[in-house]
Amino acid sequence: QVQLQESGPGLVKPSETLSLTCTVSGGSMSSYYWSWIRQPPGKGLEWIGYVYYTGSTNYNPSLKSRVTISVDTSKTQFSLKLSSVTAADTAVYYCARGVSGPGVFDYWGLGTLVTVSS
Amino acid sequence: QSALTQPASVSGSPGQSITISCTGTSSDVGSYNLVSWYQQHPGKAPKLMIYEGSKRPSGVSNRFSGSKSGNTASLTISGLQAEDEANYYCCSYAGSSTWVFGGGTKLTVL
């Protein structure tokens, strides 16, 4: 059974960089897309971007200037970096596997709340 | 890239059928048969219910079905059950390898 687990700081200061890692277990990273999705408290889902197992990426145009997603298949991990954060970036961040295309998310992590505050 | 439009809430009684709409544009929903639907219970991660418009993943009840007409995709739940009460989100391909979610719909089982 594939499992995904997010990890990283739960509190980030404004203007700093948010960094999260997703560890994949129970399956290979090959041939899949690996995405980050976030959900502000009480609000809807927002797709942040994905990385293919080969390392190719694509991002939400509204976040593109601040986002970097990378993959390390040897560690079965992929990572998110979001720079220059503000309170608007406070959200539960989910990592997810994309199957049959990057936008079909069949496995999700439990999510991790990241709060941006000084 | 704007969020897809979903009704904020829908409701139905046990055993009834309900439909949740997801309206986009000719640049996303209308141009591709790549809409997926997710169920999210409070405090939980979303769960894939429908993909590529009308396909059900293994293990998802056949009470859930998806369709599309023009720029609007729909999720229909038949034989409504108490456990179906949750938030539902649509997601569509929006071109240029990007994806967009709907704002979400809260389903209440009366």
C-alpha cells in the first residue's frame, strides 16, 4: 500500500521560505507525477504544482515565481519550497500522487498545517 | 486561471439522488475530458471518486457517477447515504500542464 507523509516546520516567519518534504513508501516513484496541493483553513483546495519522477516540473501560474518542487527518487522523496511567504500562505499542505496524468490524485498524505506568523 | 464554480452547498435525504455541478470555461472543462472529483470528510485528506470525467477508481461505489456537458461537469450520487456527507471538489485540466480545482460543495444528508 502506497503511503505519503509530509514533514517540515509548522511555523514559518513572513518573508522566509517554506520547505516541506514528502516521503513515499510502499511503492516506486517511477512513472508517476508527484504534486503539492494546499488548503487554507476553512477554504478549498489549490493545486501548487507537480514534479514527474524524471524531474520535470510544472507550477500553478499564480505561484510560479515563488515555487520550486524537486524529486529525489533514491530517497523516495519530493520537496516543496515556497519563498517570500505571507499570512496568505497559511494552509494545510498535502502531497499527492498523480496517476493517469498529473491531475488525478489517487494517494494523498495526511496533510501538514503550516502557519506563517512572526 | 480561475477556480471552477461549484454550488456552496447541496442537500438530500437518504436514498435520494443529488447532483453537484462544476462550471468552468472553454479553456478547461469544456476543452478536455479530464475532470476528477474528490470527497473530503472534515479533518481528512481528499479521496479520489471519479477521474477522466466518468471513470471510477477501484473500490469506489457505483452510486457515484460523473458526466459533462459543455463547460459544466457533474457528479451524481444516487441512493444517498449518511456517510456521503462531506465536501466535494472537482478538478480539471486547464491547459499548459496546469490544473485547477473548484471551490468545493458541502453535501448535507438530511
